[in-house]
Amino acid sequence: MILLIVLLLLLDSIYQLYRYFFPLPNIDPKGKYVLISGCDSGFGHTLAIELDKQGFNVFAGILNSNSETSLRNNLSERASVFRLDITRQEDIDAAFELVQEKTNILHALVNNAGISTSAYIDWMTMESMRRIMDVNFFGHVAMTKTFLPLLIKKRGSRVINICSVAGILTTPMKSAYSSSKYALESFSDCLRREMASWGLYVSIVEPGPMKTPIIDGHDKLMTKFWNESSKDVQDRWGEDFFQMQTKKLSDNFLYRYAEDQTKVIRSLQHAVINSRPEIRYRPGWQSKFFFLPLSMAPTWLTDFILIRAANTDLKPAGVRKYHID
């Protein structure tokens, strides 16, 4: 069995090298339509502009109307910019009608919209947990199910789901975010296998921390959850512990060395335009050489590394109290 696994890994490595040196051709973007959610900023914003430049007909969904002018100014007349809250089925249905007015065949659906957060499980409300799952998982499921009829009318169409390294490895303070990304990974795998006979490609993009607005302000979000938590919770953890964790988050090594989002944009462009997109993209060194190997390490070793990285010399107030008692 071990020899078989080694052989399969070797064959996969040879295949990946072949794909690198002899890439498959790209499709002609002329007359192809691409729908992207979450184009207010970050990956979605940049991807919409780049695909528009390449000649695709872009449908760019934005959440905040304030983002519309800046995005429109960077797009051609072919592109459509519209409000899209993927947690509202009425917004999704309106987007479907807009798309269907222009085309009956959708070349690609890029499920990009997402929110992130950092907080201990004990600090978060169930409402917050559900909100993150609604945006990062159920919203994309609803988008995929709604637009599937337009995607499967032609072989070679594709769904591209922007997941995260948080979907393969869970770190402290990322319970809600990781749960949503694990769910999206599973959904993507199932969709790819179910729709294989239809010729629908499903790609998963797993970036690590990138220089985008989503990694900014994590300390503010954590403060928000802390302030909304009950007095019992705050007494259990202690204000000094909270302040220490806030500083530790601000000084996070992986955030400090967040990578250029161009690496993700290149992967997304390849997934949209290549005649045979990859199943999984892992842009950046953090994704390939830190999170992926750590996710495959023995659990006790992964626990040791992640718990040690998250811990400080200052224990929660409750732990100190119990030890004294």
C-alpha cells in the first residue's frame, strides 16, 4: 500500500511538471461571460478588471453601492456592475435575471464574496457564527444552485470557489471562519464529482494570508466580539488576557508577511481562461510550504505547534484562579 501511494505521488509530480513546462492552451474569451461575487475590493475587484481587459464579459457583484463608481471607472462597457448580497435569495434571483437577459450560457461562476474574523469560540455569539456560515458557505451554495442551469449548457464551463488554507487547517481563534471554509471545500469536491458527466470544472483556490482588506482590522473585530460577550465570559478570560491576545494578533507573523494578492489573481485567471483548469490552486509560499505540510502532519505535532504559537505566558483569568484555589 505504501509503495502504491509513493508511486501515485511520483506520477502526480511528473504530471505537474509536464503541465508546468507544456501548459494547455487557453480558451478564446470573446463572447464568454463570467460572474464574480464580492467585487467591492480584494480578489474580486482586481479579477473583474483583469478579466475585462482580457475580453471577457464580466458580471461584477458588489455589496456596497459606494464601490460601484470606482469599479465602473476601471471596466469597459461590456461589463455589468450590480448590487449582490449572496445571503439574500432575492438578490441572487435578480442577478440571475440580469445575466439571463444577456446570455443563456455562463462560462464561469467565481464565488469570491467572504468575511473573516478572529475570536475565541467562547467569545462569539451563535448569531455571529451563523452570519459567517451564511456568507462564506450557504451564500455560495445558493449562487451555485441558482446559476447551475446556465453553467451546464456547455461543456467546459466552470465554478471557481475561493476557499482558504483555513479550509485544510484550523488555527486558534478561527473556528467560525475555518468551519465555513471546510464546508465549502467539501461542497466543491462533491459538486465536481456529481457534475463530471456534464463536463463542469470545479476549482478550489486555497490562499494563505494575502495583502487584502480582509486581513486588516482583525484586532478591531476581535474587540467587537469581546465587547459583545457576557460579563461571565469576560470574567472567565480576563481583560489583561484579551489585551495580550489583541497585541499578539496584531503582531502575527503570517499577517506581517502576508503575500501579494497578484499570486491569487494569477491562479484565478488560469482557472477562468485555461482549457483545463486545476482542481486545486495553492498560491503563495505560506499555502504550499507551511499550511499544507502542517495539515498532513500527525495531529499531536500540529497541535503542539499551533497551541504553542497561540499561547502566551499570561493564562486566562479563570485558569489562574483555579490554580490558586
